[in-house]
Amino acid sequence: MSEPQQHLVALRVNGRAHRAVVESRTTLVELLRDHLGLTGTHVGCEQGACGACTVIVEGTATRACLMFAVQADDRDVRTVEGLASGGELGALQLAFSEHHALQCGFCTAGFLMTATSAFDDGDILTDPVAVRTRLSGNLCRCTGYTPIVEAVVEVARRRQDRTPG
Amino acid sequence: MKAAPFVYARAEDTENAVALLAELGEDARVLAGGQSLVPMMALRLARPEALVDITRCVDLKGVTGSTTQLTVGAAVTAREVERHPDAGGRHPLLVRALGHVGHPEIRARGTVCGALAHADPAAEVPAVLLATEGTVTFAGPAGPRRIASQDFFVGPYMTALDEGEMVVEAEFPLPLPTTGWAIEELARRHGDFAVVGTICLLDAGADATCAHASITLFGVAGTPVRARQAERAMIGTFLDDADLDAAASAAVDEVDVLGDLHGSVTYRRSVSRALLRRALRTAREGTSARRDEGSAEGEVAG
Amino acid sequence: MTAGGDPALRELQELRGDEPPATSERYVGRRVRRLEDPPLLQGRGRFVDDDQPRDALHVAFVRSTIAHGRIVEIDTTEAVADEEVVAVLTAEDIDPVCQSWRGVLNWPGMTAGEQRPLARGKVVHVGEPVAMVVATSRARAEDAADRVFVSYEELPATLDPERALAEGAVLIHEDLASNRCLEMSFGEGDVEAAFAAADVVVEVVMQTGRHTAMAIEPRGIVASFDQPDRRLTVRVSTQASSMLQTLYARLLGLPENAVRILTDDVGGAFGMKAFVYPDEMAVVTASVILGRPLKWIQDRYEAFQSDTHARDERVTAALALRHDGTIVGLRSDVLSDCGAYSMYPRSSVTEGVQVCTIMPGPYRVPCYDGHLRVVFTNKSPLAVYRAVGHPVAILVMESLMDAAAAKLGLSREDVRRRNLLLPEEMPYRSITGNLYDSGSHLESFERLVELLDLDSFEQRRQDASARGRLLGIGMACFVEISAPGAMFYGAKGAPITAHDQVEVRMEPDGSVTVCLGTPGQGQGLHTTAAQVAADRLGIDISQVRVISGDTRTSPHGTGVWASRSAVVSTGAVHKAAGEVRRRLIMAAAHLMEANDQDLEITAGRINVRGGGTAGVSVAEVAERLHWRTHELPDDLDLGLAVVSEGRGPDMVFNNGAHAAIVEVDPDTGAVSLVDYIVVEDCGVLINPDIVDGQIRGGVAQGVGGALFEELVFDQNGQPQTSTLLDYLVPTAADLPAIQIHHIETPSPLTVLGSKGVGEAGTAGAPAAIHAAVNQALAPSGACVWRQPITPERVLGALEAASQARRTTIPS
């Protein structure tokens, strides 16, 4: 078998520059986990159906299992490891813990990144029904979703209270 | 599963992409959003030997609206169309249909033209193209081609694209201001592929009779299907409930409905009839004749 | 995995702004934030795939593509030639090193086929591992696996359990006399006489869909064998580490003290990760043979073919009653589709057994005949999945009760009231021998009825009808077995420990480490352990760190199964912490020249009860017990590290009642779950958030089984549902906010009065939803008898009823 094609990928992850040499078929999630040691993003299906691998690429929530690493060249990526700064949990993470929105924790990073991206997009997340629809691309087998929805709604309401006008 | 090995090439523009496809051989495929192709590669059901990535081709990122159509470049994502300041107002049907496509994370990278090229029988975007009689433009070694929607979808996951050709843009004719439209679909869960879907557009003339009807079913056959006989039979009717119900039944009878894991033939026929009845009523309420009567306002529900 | 003393955790606790009460019970019963959360929220979890040893090789399996056949040849020449491939192994390589096994327990007459890591001679289900490729990366291993060519002589596939028992059926395991794994009867009493004398008999025939746990984290394993030292180290996503320590040792001929199992975070298990899996065993064995660390992470496609399945039962059941609704007899015939193997070591009959034995539920059933057949077919093996058997048992019984109500002209509530057990009947021995130690069987149902406001139902039904929807409310009453003891598995010959062990250890500075024998998969075991330890020791919870997950340093544990942690795991913490407490008190008594009986520990200080003195801090005493033992008498116990067990009674039963409200679209058959209410009695709540979390998650999985999840096979045994777009798991949009109300009837049999609850949500949901759908359909004369209740099945029922009405209308 001939040597597989390799690519040098230079990207920014959580604000830091990284370089890696990857094969064509290496996915973004494999780059993050295996090459950069950022194992907070998880793989649940490799089909884009479970949402566990969701990261934020160029400001938009994206399935890291459906993007090849080489496609992330010169791109900004945010992962769950970038949500907290200096060991301090962000508001969404704290809300997840307050509401018992995680049990085994395997799907949690995907939910956090999806919700973070939804907030960045300016989605209306103060209504639980709208939140359930917005999060319907992320699967969880442990929590029954109610506390995840409550956590997101609470953060949305607090943000709304802080917004003037 | 991990994808089988392939050669990756990033195209700078359309010309470059066509040249790369030619160079990389008959098993080379276009990589746009990858939201349909990559899952198939991850199951090793698709094993392209090469991928030509068009996602950074600036000349394929255009979204242009005219008074008659919305033109979408091959590298434009569903999300970009949804959030485009112009698109929602011009083509509310397309934007509404996009809302049914998977989830926002899928639409972040999945392209509108990619959905056309992938030609999943249960997909919404091909159905919109067929319902509105759009066209697809491709580039290839033999030069540009433009194909009408009714000739584009050939079978399940099969289009009229020849080897070495790639979609450049798609034109989605706008529903007329006088047209009432609706999209109804039954999916098991939000964002799933349609088990049965329908798109209906109706136009009534000054005499309040039906001047134009477009009835499309998707998820029930190898491609989206227009029920043309049923459409013709509607012309000149007053679009009474009885006319609509007759059209719904006629449309279902006309189409060769297929069954699979998610719905048998019998089930899909029953549901098609029910969804058609709903969609035709909604479309009727959206026609300018009805709107003038003050029964429904503005945009109609899907 | 460690916790406590974590700045993020402290921040979480400060957020709540609670004042700790002055009583000694400070954490048990309170909503304490989980210790497990901060690392998981920051992406610092440690799941098996997060272990990335540099020198590890990667495994991909070649799996059977047919449901039944003889292996004629395995051609590995092309695969082996790949320079990135280190080895391609088959049964010939594995069998000399690893014994085969059979999932047999000492149920009378039970048989099971021989199973081994890689198939030898025959394959008996699609997905059975046949060969394994070891290469420098998973991708290269898969490339090579594509070039392993297996030729089979295909044999007829048996997919229907009835046909598997029929005369002349093809034997799946040729060394067994038939395809019957187990046949036996449960219950007592003269059922024939009872039925003959009954005023009314109702019967149901029901079928539940085959489904699977679908944990978001696939299975995975990293195994390495130190050849000179003959020590095996395995990191695995499992719920039963100590059990695997025993079984890997046994199957490989190693002493158990040479086997080390590492399990940190597990991304969901639900009963599925409690077995010896052939693929995992193949990886372990290959690591011994090759002397290299090997890693295998299952992908989702493989998971559908290789994870254990569940809930594939056909039940015919009948209920006999008097006119006033009193139950006089129950009978059931249960056919459980076992798949190709009985899984090892718990076997694949537990589900069928519990369908039979749980069926009487919270009702007074004076006589019962439950007949069980567990049968082999050419599918992936069935085993245990959350609430094992309960969902089916309760579905059947509640359907019988609703049918009885209709036939008797009684309300569904009244027929239940007539038969639900009362507190004065506790402890109650059911007709199948289960002992209900305590409970609020009738009370929980009455509470549910009150919450439902059934009087308003008719108005709600009309409102829904105006929107073109059929509304239905369904109710289900149930009991759930929790924390069964050794008679469940150990007594039946399985190397499964029913008691848990925990070490509680205090350092000289008074800080505490609790080391659990049983790591969790999301149930918050670390948090509940910290709550119990902090209360027992009278110290602040921030002083407690909880670790688990290394059999070399953790005590031998029971694992997580059958909702046992709240009983045996917390029982073990309670006992170990209690002994540490006793030693602190005895030392303090000496130092303070006080009577040990008069001392108490509050907020980290040991004081004379009711006395005004300052006392001594726990840390001062701990320090002395380590460094200044010359100040203490010779006969005092000095060690502040204590291992204790939590044994639990033979079984503890919780109870509850669920209600589901659904809307059916009569044009499409689509069912929406509009509301869901749970009344749950699981005794004393240690951490209400964790309990509610278990209930909600359990309900969600029950909803999945009731409405969405089904593994489908074609007539050749080929799986048709191999991705998450075909096997449908409920999403956030498919579930309403699940409301939970608690009754706390303490168990007289457990240390804290707690009962297990992990599976209760799943136990009741399929029944409640089924009843709701049938109530919605009833005015149309339609009903459904099969789960999952798909839109197609609903529409089919409505259309059949409509046909029946048309044909019976006189012309």
C-alpha cells in the first residue's frame, strides 16, 4: 500500500495556534483528541447523528466527526476546554451543575457547545419548548433532557435580565 | 468506522475544481458540506478515491435574488440561506423547508446544492426545486449545462450529473406573490428525514378558479415526484374542499409509492393523502383570492 | 477520579448559599452538587478512549456478515502483508490462551451454547467476531480487515423463537438438544380452579420490541500484559470491574491478584456493560499473546451488532376477577428471544424470569402460574437492560387491569384501588416469592390520581379534539426490585458479588479519602458516598475526596446493577465511616478524659454532648492517632483506614405510579407525549437531585422503548437498524418536562432506610404510555398490542377499527 497523503494543518483552538500533520481522512475530532490531546470532545457515532462531537468552528456549532481535519486549516475552533478560563466554570457550566444536567457526562460537551453557539447566534432560549427543539440534535441517554433545558433557560433568562432595554 | 483512504484536493474556484475532478479520475467526488457524504464514507458505503473540496471557492458562495428566482451557489450552506437578509422574504418556502433539514449543526456545513446533488429521496431541498420548477447548472469537461428539475433527479441518490461534472448553482423560482404554498412532512422526530412529505403551490385566477397547481410528494418514491395528472385535474376548479380531497386522492393514486423500514406502502399512501389534504388547504388559504377575502394573512403556515 | 478541595466545586457550593444545619444529619437528604461535575464540565473526563498510550496498537474486528453458517475458510494473507499490520488473529490463535465459556446459571434445565472470543467453526449471528486485525492505527486496521476474506457455508437463519422450538428446527448450538435455553414456571396456587370460578376473565397478547441500551459512549478497552511479571492491566468501559478481574483471570489462567482493572468515567451502561464480551476478551487475550498494549473502541455500527439486546418478549396473559374487581388469579406465558448466546456470567434469562416474577406487581394476587421459555435465535444476544423484565411485566399487568376495568364496568382507578397493597400488609410475600419489605402502593396511586385531576379530562379531550387530536391518559402502578443479594447471581453459580466494599481513610490532618469498590457510570456514586461519609464522620463535605476505579487499590466491589448503590454502596460507606468515627471517639474519649458514650462529632469537632467545652478537632485526634500514639493506651485501635462492606437484605422493593398523557394524530398515527407524572417511593432520599435524575433518565429510556426503539432484522437475520437514523432514540423535543413527586417510606431493612431507584423510571413508562395511547384510541374502537407504538401501528389500528365498523353496519 502506498503512503497515505499527509497534510500540514495550522489552526487555532480555543485561541491558541496549533500545527499538526494529518492524513486526508483524519477527522477534526480525531485531530482534536488524538493529535492535540483535547479529549473533552467525544465520539458517539461518527455519523453526525448523536451530537456528542459538536464543536464551534468559525463561530458556528459543527459536527467535528463530519469535517476532515484538513478542512480546518486556518480556522478558529472552540471546544469545551475553552469554555472555562483559568479553572473557573462559565455561567452555562455552572447552570448545568446546579440543575443536575449531567450524569455520565459523555454527551455534555456537545450540549454545552451547541447551547453556547445558540446563545452566540442570538437564538431565543427563554422558552423551554423552543430550547427542546433547538437541542434536539444532541442525544442524551441519562438525564431525560429536562434539567439540560432548565439550565439553558435559566442562563437565557439571566442574560435577558442583564440586557438593557 | 473510519473512511477508506482518499486523496484530498482543495479547489480555489470552479475552473480549478473541474480540472481537479478530471485529473483525479472517475472515482473522484465533490466535497461540499459533507453532511451526507462523510457519514456514508464513515460506513465505507462510499469509497471515493479522491475528494475535491469546493467549500472555499469564493465564486460558489453567491446568493442572489431577482424578482423571479433565488440563485444559490454550490458552496452556500443551508444556514447561510436561512440567515440571508434577503432570502427569507423572497423565498419563504425554501427557507421553511430548510428548517426541516436535520439540525442547525448539520445546516452549518450542509449545502443547498449538495442536497440536490446527493438526491436523497426523502430530502426537502430537491422537493422544493421540483415543486417550483427550478434548474441546476453544472460545470464539466464538456462545458456548462443547465438542467430542469424534472430531468435532474433520476433515481435514489442518482442525478443527471455525468462523470467529471459538478453543480455550480441552483435556481429556485420564487412563488408568485399571488401563490399560496405549504410544506407538510411527517418525520419520526424533529429533523429526521421525511417518512412522507409534500409541497403544494396553488394559484387562483381572477375568477377564483385554480390557474396553477403544483403537487410534489417526497419520501415516498425513488425521487421527489410531481403528481401532474392530479395537478391538471385541479385547473379550473373552485378549490372547494371536495376538489382538494379529490386532488389528494388522485395524487396518491398516480404515484408509485414505495415502502421501507420507516413506513410500508399502505401507510405511506394513507399519510400522503392526509398530508396532501392539509397542505392543499393551507396553500388555498394563501392564494391571493383567499387572502383578499381576509381569511388568512401574509405568510401561510407550513 | 478525585473530587473535593476543588476550587470549582467550592464555587458551586457557595452559589447555593445554604447554611449547614446544626444537626448531625447535614448532607444526606440534601441536594448536594455533584463532585463528579467540574471535571466533566471542563472536558477533563477520563473515558476509556481518553487513554492514549503511545505504544498501543489498534484493533479492528472482522465480523460475521451472515446470521448462521459454518466458517469454511479465513484468508488473511492479504491483510497480513500490510506493513502497518502487526498481526491478524483467529480462534486458532486465541483458543490456546483463553478458555471458552457458557452463560449458564443453575436454573433447572438451563443450557447455553459455548462462546469464545473469536468464532470457531460456526457463526450464529451477524456481527459475531471472527477475526481481529492489530495495526498501527484503527483506520489501517480497518483497511486490512477489508482484505480478510471469510468464506461461509450459509445455514438457515432462525429468527422466530416459536419456530426455533418447533419440530425439526435447525439447531443453533449443535451440542445442545434444542434451541431452548430455559423453560420453567413460577407462582403458586390452583390457577385453573381460580379461573373457573372467576366472574370475569380478560386476556391480552402483547409483544415488545427488541432494543438496546444505546449508551452514548460505545464500549471500549485498552489491555496490556507485562510478560515478565505476568501481570494484566485492562482499562475498560464497564459497570462491573471486580467481576471482570475475576473472569479475565479465570479465562486466561492467571491468579486474580495479577489482574488489574481500571475504570474511571463510563459514558452510560444501563446493564449492557456488565458482561464478558467476546470482542473485549479477544483484545485482552491478544494483548497477552502479543505482549503489546492493545486498544479497541467500538464504533456505533458495530454496537448495534455486538451490544446486548433487550425486551424481545411475547406475552399471553390472563387475569381472573370477581365482579367487584378483586383479583382471584393470574396466568402468563412468556416467550423471550434470547438471541444466539446466553451472555456470561449473568446469563440471558434474567429478563424473562423477571417478566414472570414481577408481573403480580403491587397487587394482591392470590394465585399465579407464570410460564417462561427463553429461546435461542440467530440474533445478537439478549441480556439485561435497565429495569430488566419489569417494563414488560408491568405493561402486561396494567393492560390486564385496564381491560378488566372495561369489562367490569369499573373505572380504571377503582379496579386498582380494590387490589393495591396496603401498608398494614407489609412485609408482603408475593405469589412469586418476592418480599416487599415496605411501600406506599395504594397511597402513591391515590397521589397520582389527585395530581391528574381526572375530572378535567373530558374537557381536555374535547379541546384536543377541536385541534384534530385524540387525547389519552394512561396510568401504571408498579414495584421494582432493588439491590438483590447473593441469591440473585452468586447463589446460582455466577462469580458476581452482591455486597459492596468501601474504604474510608482519614489522613493525619483530618482530611478523608473514600475509595469505592464500585465506580459509577453517571449515578453520582462519588457524591452520595461523600454525603454519607461526611454525615457519619461529622465533618464538612469539602474535607472528603472520593476515588474509585482501580482494582489494585480499591476494595472488591459489587459493580452497578439492579439499582443497588443506594443500598449496598452507601451501606458500605456508612459502615466504614462509622468504624473510623468509633476509633476517633475512643481516642478522643481518652484524650478528653470523657466517656465515649457522651461524645459527638459536629462540624469537625468532637464535643461532649450538651457540654459547653471546646472539645478537640477531628484533625487533632487524627494527628495523635498517627504520630503521638505514646499518649494513647496500648489496646486502642489506631488505624484510620477501614474497609467495610454493605451487604443489604435479600432484596428491597420500591414502588410508584406513573401517568402519561398523549395526543394521537388520527391522520398520521403520530403519538406525542404531552405530559408525564411520576410518583415514586424509594424510601429515604440520599440526594434528591440524583434520585430525580435517575427517574427522569429511566422514564426517557422507557419512552424510547414504548414509542421509538426497535431493532429490526430482515428474513435472513440481517440487521436493518444499524445507525442512529434508523434506530431512533428520543430527543429533547420528544419528551415533556417529567414531573416527579416523592413519598418516602423508609425501608426497615437498610441502614439508611433507602431503596434503589435507578431503574424505576423505565419500569413504569412503557405501561403508562401504552395505556394512554389505548385510551386515546378507545372511542374509535382501536387498540395497539405491540411496542414500539409507531405511527404506522397506530394508523393501522385505526384503519382496522374503521373497517370493522363499516363491515358491521347493517345495510
